[in-house]
Amino acid sequence: MKMRMDILENQPVETKRDALLEGEQTLETVTHKVSSIVFEWNKHPRAWYVSLLVAFAFLGALTVGVAWLFYKGVGVWGINIPVGWGLAIVNFEWWMAIGQSLLLLSAGLLLMRQQWRKSISRILESTAIFAVMCAGIFPILHLGRPWVFYWLMPLGPNILGLWPQFRSPLVWDVFAMSTFMVVATLYWYMGLIPDIACLRDRTKNPTVQIITGVLALGWRGSARHWRRYQTAYYIVAGLCVAMTISAYSFVSFDFAMSIIPGWHSTFLPVFYVAGAIFEGVAIALTIIIPLRAWYGLQSYITDVHIDWLSKYLLGSNMVIVYGYFAEAFYTWYGGDKYEKLVLRNQMFGHYAPLFWIMMACNLIAPLILWSPRLRRNITIVFIVSIFVNLGMWLERFISLITSLSRSYIPSTWGFYTPSIWEIAVFIGSIGLFLFLMCLFVRFIPLMSLTELKTLLANDEGGKNHSR
Amino acid sequence: MDHEISKKLEGKSGVEFWRSLEELADTEEFRTYLTEEFPRQSRPLSLEIDRRRFLILMGGALAMAGLTGCRFLPQQKIVPYVNSPEDVVPGLPLYYATGTTLSGYGVGLVATSNMGRPIKIDGNSKHPSSLGGSDPITQASILNMYDPDRSQTVTNQGRKSDWKSFTDAMSNQLSAYSVSGGEGMRLLTETVASPTLKAQIDDFLKLYPNARWHQYEPINRDSERAGGLIAYGRDVHPVYHFDKADRILSIGADFLGTMAGHTRYALDFANGRRLRTGSSRMNRLYCVESSPTITGAMADHKLALKPSDLYHFALGLASKMGVISQSIALPTSIASWVEAVMKDMVQFHGKSAVVIGDEQPPEMHALGYAMNEALGSFGKTLDLINPIQEGYEDHVKSLKSLTDDMMSGKVSALFIVGGNPAYNAPSNIDFSAVLTKLSTAKNLTVHLSNYRDETSILCQWHIPETHFLEAWGDTRGHDGTLTPIQPLIQPLFDSHSAYELLSVLSGKSMGGYDIVHDQWKSMLRTDHFETDFNLALNDGLVRNSSYAPLKLALRNGWEKEIHLNLFYPAGELEVLFRSDPSAWDGDYGNNSWMQELPKPISKIVWDNPIYVSPNTARKLEVAENDVVSLSLQGRTVTGPISVTPGHADGCVTLFLGYGRTKGGKVCEGRGYNAYLLRSSQAMWQSGGLSITNTGGTHQLVSVRVHYSMEGRDVAHMGTLAQFLLNPQLVGEQTVHENNPGTSLNPQKRGVKSDEYAWAMSIDTNVCVGCNACVTACQAENNIPVVGREQVALGREMHWIRIDTYYNGAPENPNMVFEPIPCMQCEDAPCEPVCPVGATVHSKDGLNQQVYNRCVGTRYCSHNCPYKVRRFNFYKYSAGQPNHAPGEYDNPIMQLLANPDVTIRGRGVMEKCTYCVQRINRAKINAQLQDREVRDGEIVTACQSACPTKAIVFGNLNDPNSGVSQLKAEPQDFSLLGELNTRPRTTYLPRVRNVNPEIPPSMGV
């Protein structure tokens, strides 16, 4: 993409209906609006303070939950034999799915040159990183001996005297998560560089000047910078797409590589990635809709964005529907009695109510978005997104718990009920996420200035002005 | 003094602190006391010191300081092994033969001692009562010795005392009795199976001719004795030879689980039905019982009848066989069954046996003798011997007469030697109230027992009793075999044996060894007594000392004493009392291994349920876990219901041994006390029970919730006919499915012929589901107890479990037991999923768990299709989370731990190792002697405990090994073989010897 440097002028730009930017937007209004959220910290809406308060309360639950867990042992959770993985792994998968799919969305849309991604890309990327940070605490917490979690890392014979056992999907998880964090942070940070430079130029606070000055890596906005920047950005985006798909497949390998009926399936990685996208789109809506309202960003994240996201939700919903039917079909067609029982048990067993709630959330609820009228009703879209979040969490819960609780030998069958300490850690991870989101909104431009400005350029055609 | 105090206080003002009234009064006595007690404070140091005095003091101080360098060590016995005790090699265990007694019957044992600490008990392979096998109670009995709740000191009126004070007090008090010839003295013992103790009692009674000896034990042989009196006019004890029986009919007899000699009987029974290629001899067991037992579960045909119907059944059968003259009409529903059984039994004249349960009424015993007579069993499948107990008398009557005497003030000194009558006396004999009255009236009451229990607290003196591993003694096996009991360790506490107590009472104060030694000297009367005595100690028995069979004929007119109806209080619902599989009669109530052991069939732990059949539960409108109130003749008890398939309709089963109020933190307040309903007229069964649902619930904790195989191929069952046709046909419908076929990815890893390949074969056809292997494994491998709440969460730690499956109608299902240790898969699914390589394969085919490498992801457990892996969710070995008993942090419990097995910490996975410590010991031994490990040299803990030898372990690479031969049997099958895990543990199927004349609908 060739950058247009010719529109950097404070000229009002007329916007059309259904445009990606609404109202009279100039470069100055865009810059001011976005950077003011960072600079005028005392003007944050009350919702920000409330969110922070809730985040702190939840973080308290996390602290107490983790302290008790470390003090007493993993027995404070409701896990047992046969269900040795409970909410911890459910949450891990759920958060991982959010992270992977939001990054995939941002990078994928970039590669597909979708203009509407520009005002939400920063939110997607940040959310992705925070979600994976939340996910990352669970594999450590769930260990019987969490203080030796680093034994899973390939620190090699020089430090530990032993390698990890590379055939184990849990080791692959370590690689998947660490790769994700590196690539995602890189991608996110690259997108930030020109914006940080902008903050550096606008701030009058010397401390902030120094911090942003260092973080901006000497960005001057020269044409050569822009050219190299764009190339690198696209390359990293490409990496992101490949990496997110593989990383979440790896997460699903925790299950697919085992021999447990219901888990042992080549179909699982595809289904998991599809489910992740579905979930990611939903969580994007869940986050964007209130943010947009609280910070008055309706001109930047317009109904068009919501509409697009809703359509993506519908699209991924269709994949999920296919997935459920395919799974049922293959179970029947494969004729394996153990697999059959898993399916029957999901539908009619101990956890059947959860299954039907999940079906209602994942299959039925998104269907109302087929109606354009309902799709444009922000409240309805928000509610649907909440349903999908719940549904996808239940999806992870059901596939994990029902398979474990009913495996090969009937005498070993059991049940699993989460304990209050597991729930505390789950709520705590939400608190951590919320806390990180609050920090993000406070300190980092919530939308990419650079990308938003290219929207102006594309709309207007531009004039040959320079600053 | 008050006057003095008020005088002192006069004229004082302000706050004055004082510590005692004496101080306040500041009397002369108080000042003297103060000077004596605190000399330094009372006499302030004089500060006027001259040079000379200073030098003297300093010189003295220096000299004293120097002296501390060569102070005398405290007088303590330390064991540095400078002169090592004979035979003790540090790290190598020693084995000693010993014995114990359970409810009046001796069992020969071999105890393992490691550096002076007994750590394991097994059956004595030479002893006819076990032939090497054991039962869970025997296995767990070692824990009783190390139980931290055990009584540790002599107490007098509840205050701490010691043995010396007790013996002094006795010599004082008893001298008064020697004048009166012991008038008012009473001795109360449990069943006495010890000849030495009997001799001591005789001595005591000789010394005090007016004293009397009473006996009471809640699980006794009153019924058997009365039966003998009816049939033969004398007390007899039947000893069965099941190995010679081709047809066995058990009428309410749990001869595989609880009957005296059951360990031996289980082996004999199993030997009669071990199906191998070329040997298809298989006995057939019919079982008629009220409450499901493991004997019923092993039966080829089973009928569940309530006690009164059971009696009718026995009458009907006897009448059909012509041993009684009355003709008894049986209900049509079971007439054809009885007919077929009778025909079958008669056909095998001389090769069949009728077994009557100890709990059955005396008349039934007499009928049993008569039927066996008719079947020609005597001398072949059954022998009658003199009762092995010494001076046995009717326990209920004995206790009753004692209580009456106590009540009427005829008793002034009562010595209770063992037992806990205040807890377990029949409820219509109010022993505890009478004992309380006796004790408070300043009479002499002495109680010798392991625990400070319900009876101890009512007595003036309580003497801690030694465990059988701490004291000398003797007993007799179920067939009369004389068995010495030798200690392996000095008493851990200030405990004393019954022999020592009796010796004190007879004014002798001899040590245990001398008592037994001297008694045996007069008893054996051999020329080389010391040699013979040592031989007996070495063997754990006196060879050929079993009782000779009696030749008896039925008494004339015995039939007149057979009533056609049992004397029951009116009422529809009947009740049975049974010993609890875990707590027995209460003696093992504080044994946490037994409490956590899933009871056979119901798999309930830490509780005693009320069994009721599904039909009766429906009729009574009660469900599982409902708390019901049972009342019988005005007495009431409440407990939780467990709906039990295979239970007879119209009756409920109560289990003894729970509802304790004193006796250790494990047993106190657990379960209901069934003794409250048990009366002297109805010790085992009664009618007229009424039941009301209280509306409350009590969650019974069971280690599993599922009894159906769900049509899965997890346990193979078939009939003898199928087996004879083609052994592979047993469980045929699944064999094809089982074949994994040719792999596209052939396994490279094979077993090299120069390596060992350890493997195990388990014969489910002879597994009686007794649980001995589970407890043996717990003892051998330091497996912690986790407590009721943790079991409820599904976190029990047993490395081997007995899966029980039902099939057929819930009223009368077939059952199969399947012990599940680790399968030690050759392609173990647990191994590739461990992220840190904490579970790996050894060259000889063991799937090993490396505890200190494990980080606790639990992935291995998920990927184990057999779910044999156990996880330390807490530091269970230290008693976490709720100070669960049996913690290895306790210094006493630490003595019990097997030093060859790691105590596992928190957060690591563990599982069956095939007793790798035993394998390695044998390998080292073999290496030292430059040879291969021989077949049978390695015996795993479960294998050695198994009474029926259903578990065989050995080297698969040796084609002649026992395990190789069993695996070559065509009926051998792998559990979940279709998963291609290639388990090293394989199974032989359960085969039932079905009588074709009994329609399948009739009690299978």
C-alpha cells in the first residue's frame, strides 16, 4: 500500500452514510480524540473507574484463590480421578481461543485489506495479548507442583540436566504460547510505533517525552520509514495468521493426541480453530460495544463495524453448526461404541443441561443476527455476543469434562463439580483481563492513529499539503 | 486462713497482686515453702565479696565449667550395632512366624521385620488356616499396633498410672480375696483359643475357687455350639475340605469371607475350579443367603431369601432329602430350584458339602449335619472336630449371668480381659449401666484392652493391651493346629498381655515368654522340648497338631428339637446382624486402612450402611442415602439406607462395629450402632422390625457409582459349557472386536530375550473379591489414607482396586470381581503425554513413575484407559488436608513405613509398580549368586496376600514360568485389548458352572 502523505491538513472531510468514519473528521480531530483519551486521564468516564474497581475486586479473588491453592495444594479444586483437569484447563482454552482468534482477525483482515479493521485493530490486538496472558496463568496453577513449572521449558541439559519430553502435547503448548506471545507482541508493538511517536510529539510532560521517545524507536515518519514499516508489518501479519492457526491447533492437540473417547479425533483442531474464531468475534463485540459507548467513539467505530463483526459472527456460526453436525455424523458413521457413548452422554447425561444451554447459545442465539434490522440494534448484538461467550465457554467445559468423566472402564466413571477456589481463579482471570484493559485504555492509544488517518486519505483523495 | 487474709488486707491500699491465697496470707508455711522451692530468690546473693572469696568462687566456677566437658551421658539405651544382633543385615528384612486370633480362631502369620520394626503381615504358607493367603483384616492388623490412638498408659480412675502401681495395688487388694477363696471375683474374657491362657485361668480358679470365669464376644459360636448339642449332644466344630467337594451348597454361610478358616477355604474352593487347558474340573457352588456376600457373588447359582424363608428352605431341602420325617411344602417359586439342587448334590454323594453359616439358628446347623450325613460328606468333604476353643460356654448366657450377679451385688472384683462389652453387649443386657454402678461403688474393676474404649472408661483400672506382635502367646487354627504367637518388637507403650495380667492375678508376675514357654513344656511333653519349641516358633505351628476328626452319630430324637418355625416377634420385616467387612465387630473400627477399604460389593467406605433390596426399598419408599429409623422391640437405631442388588426381599441387614463413642478418633461418631437393636434372643436375626423414613439423608461414600458394564468388553464371563466347547468362546462376542489386527506401524520395541519381561496374570474365575490384595498393597507401598471426604471427591489412593460388575436382574444379579492393578502396558498411553518424562519404561517392561520428576499435570491419568493412576491432590502422606488418620508424619506411624518405598509428597502421580522393590531385591540376590531370577522368587504384595492364588507374577520371557503358561491359555484376555496398549497384566475369564436343570430365570 502506498502511503498518502498529502492529506495531513486540517480540512474537514465530508463523510457518507455507512462510512467507516462519521461526522466531520480531520486529521486534527482524529489525533485529538484518540490522544486525548491518553493525555486527559482525569476525563475518563465513570465506567473506567468502575471497571478498575471491579478489576481490583476480582484481582483480590485471584490473589486469595492462588494463595490458598499454593498453600494447600491443588486438592482445593474440585478435580479428581478421572477428571483431573477442571475449570483451569477450560479457562485456559477459552482465553487462548480469544487471544488466538482476535489476533487472527486483526492480521487476517489486514492481509485481506479490509478497511473496517483500521479503527478496531488496536483493540483486537491488545485484547488478544491480554487474553493470552490470562490464559498463561492456568497451566502453571493447575500443576501439582507449580513451583517447578519451568521443567516444561526447553532449558536444556545445561540448566536442568534434562530436556522436557518433546512428544507431549503439553510441551507443544509451551512452544505455542511462547511463540504466540513473541509474535503477537511484535505485531502489536509495530502497529504502535508511529502512534507512540505521535504521543511523543504532542506531550508536554518531559517524563512522558522520554518514555515515549525511547519506545518510538526514533520514528520520524519519513517516507523511507513508512515504506519499510509497511513491508515489515505485512510480513509479521502473515506470520501472525499462520502462527495463530497453528498455535490454537496445538492447544487442541492436548486433547486430540490423547486416546480418550471424544477427544481422540483428527477433526478436533479444525473444529477448535473455527470455534475460536466464533468466540473471538463475539468477544470483540462484547468489548468494543461498551468501549465505543463510554468513550464516545461512535464516529470512529461506526454501526458499519458492528455490522461487519456481526456478519463474521454469523459466518463462523455456520462453520460451528457444520462442526457439530459433522461431529455427530462421524461419531455415528465411525461406529465406535465409546465415541457414541460420549455423544449420548453429552446430550442426555449428567451434564446434558449444560449441553443444551450451549446449543442454544452457540447455534440458536446468533441466528437472530440474520435479520439486518436486529443486527443494527447494538443492544441485541451485545446480548448475542454475551451468549456466544458463554456458549463457547460451555463448549470447552463440555468437551473436556464429559469425555473425562466417562471414559473406557465404567467402574472408573466419576463426576466433576468445580470448587469455589477454581471459580475464584476464573473470576480472578477476568479481573486480570479487565485490569489490563483499563491500563491499556489509560496509557495506549485505543485506536491506531496511523490507520485511521489512511481512512481519511482514502475517502478524500487528498490534497497536496504538508505540515 | 481466711481470717489471716482479711487481717493482712486491712490497712493496705492500692493494687496488690497475688498469686495464691497462701502468698497473700504470707504465712510461715508459705515462706518455708518458698525457700525450699526457690532457694535463690529467697536468699539474695551477698554482694560483699573480698578478693579471696572472689578467687575461690571463680576458681570453682572454672573447674565446674571444665567438668561439663566430661559429664555423664544420660542412661539411655542406644543401639549402635557395634555388635550386630544375629541375622540382622541393615536394609534386609527378616521374617518371623507368628499368629493372631480373630473372634476365637487362630491364624498363622509371617511378619516382616525391617531393622527391628515389623512392617508387614502375611499368611503363613505352612499354616493350615491360611496356606500363605490372608484377608484384609489380617493385612491391616499391623496398623493397629502403630495406631497413634492406641491406649498408651495404665490409668487408674482416669488418671495416669503405671504397671508397677497396678501390680502393687493388686497384691494389696487380692490378698483380701485369698481368704474368701475369691468370693465376688469375676473374670470376663473373650473367646479363649489360647491353651496357655486357659491353663492360667484354671490356675486362677484353683487359687480362688469361689471366683467365676465368664466369656463374651459379640461374634461367637453360640449357634454352632447349640446346633452341635441338638445333633450330637455335644459341642462340635465342622472343618470343610472344599478341594474335595464338587458340589457345595452354602446356606447363609460366607465361607469365603468371614467364616472361621475362610482364608483356607477360599484356597480350597478355588483349587476346585481352576480351569486350565486339559483340566476342566470345576466345582459348582449353590448359595442361598439373605444378605449379599462374596460367597454369594462367587456362586454359580444363587438364591436370595429372607432369614425365615432361608430356614424354610433348609427344612424343605432336608425333608426332600429325607433326613427329617416331616414333609415341608416349599413355595412353588423355589421348589424346582430346590429339586434341581438336591438332585445335583445327591448325585455327587461323598463329593458334596452343605455349609451352614455361623449366624444361622442352631436348628439349621443340626439340619446341616443331618444333610451332610445323608450326602456322605463326613470324612470326605467335611470333618467334625472338638471345638478348638478352650472351655467354650454359651457367651450370651455367660454374660447374662455375670450381669445378674453384678446387679445383685455378688460381684466385688471384675477383671475384663480384652473385649468391649460395654459397647457390644446385647442391648437387653444392660452391661454398661451395671458396670458403671459396680465401679462407682468402689469395687475393683480392671479392663485390659488395646484402646481406651467404652468399657475402659467405666472401669477403675485400664491396662493397655499388647498387640500380638508385641507379646508372647499361643492360639489354635480353625482345625485345631497349635500356633505360637511370638513378638517381633518390645511393646511400644506401657502395654501388657492377657497372660501377664492373669499371671499378676495369680500372684506370680511372670513375663510373657516364661508363661508360654513353661506352659508349652508341660503341654508338649516331648523329649527334646527346646528343639521342638524352637521348631514350632520357626514354623509358626506345631506340626500335625490339628484335631482328629470325630466319629459321631446323630443323636436319637434330635429331630424333635427342630421347630418348624423360628421364634420371631410378629412383624413382616426381618432384620439381620452381620459383622462389618471393615470394622468387624468394632475391633477394627479405628483402623483407617480398613475404614478406607471399599467394602466388598457395595464399595462403601467409612460408614456402615443399612442394606435393603431394590424391591423392598420400593415397597418401603426409601431410597439410597435416606436416613431411616429402625425399631425392634422398643429399641431404635437410625442409619442410612443402601439399596443393594442381590439382597433378599423383606429384610434389612445391619452391620456391627460402628457407632462408637470412645476408642479413637477414627471410629468415634462414625455410623450407627447396630448393637442397640441386637438382643440376647436375636443375636443374628429377628422379625418384627419396623422402619420409618426420618426424611433426612446421609451421603454414603462409595468409591464408584457404576455397576453396569454398559455393554463393554471389560470383564469376560461365560459358562463352563462354552469353555469346554472352545475356551476362546468365553466372552466370545467381543473377541473379534478385541483383535487390534495388523498394525500399519509395526512396533520396533520388542522384548529382548536376555531381559526379564515382568508380567501378571489374574484369574477372575477364582478371584473372590475379598480385598486382601488392596490392603496388602496399602501396607507394602506406604499408601496413605485420605479420609471420607476425599474419597467422596474421587481421590482414593489404592494402587489396586477390585472392580465389581453386575449383570442380570437387580433382584438377583451375577457378579464378577476384577482386580485392577497397573496394566504395565508395553505401549503405555501415559508415557508419551508426560511433558517432563516422569513416567518412562524400563527395560524389563515396567511402566515406571519417577516421583521427583513429576510436576503433576495429571495428563498421564487422563490418557490411562484403565485409570489406575492415583494423584496426591494434597500431601496425603502427612495427613492433609484434614488430619486424615494414617499420616506418615506421625513418629509412630513412621515406624510402619516400608523403607524400600518412597513416601510420596504433594502434587505427584503414583501407581502400581509391580512391587518394584521386591523385583529389585530378587534381582540383586540373583546377581550375587550369579544366576537368573527363578520363577516364583518374586512375589508381589497383592499376589502373596491373595488367598486363592488368583494373581500370578513372573517373567514372560521364560516360557516355563507360571505366568507364561497362564498367558498361553486360549481364554487369556487383555483388558481393552482393542486399544493396542499391549498390557502386561492380562486376565482369565470368569466361568460359571451352570446347572442346566435350573431355568436361567431362577436365580441365574
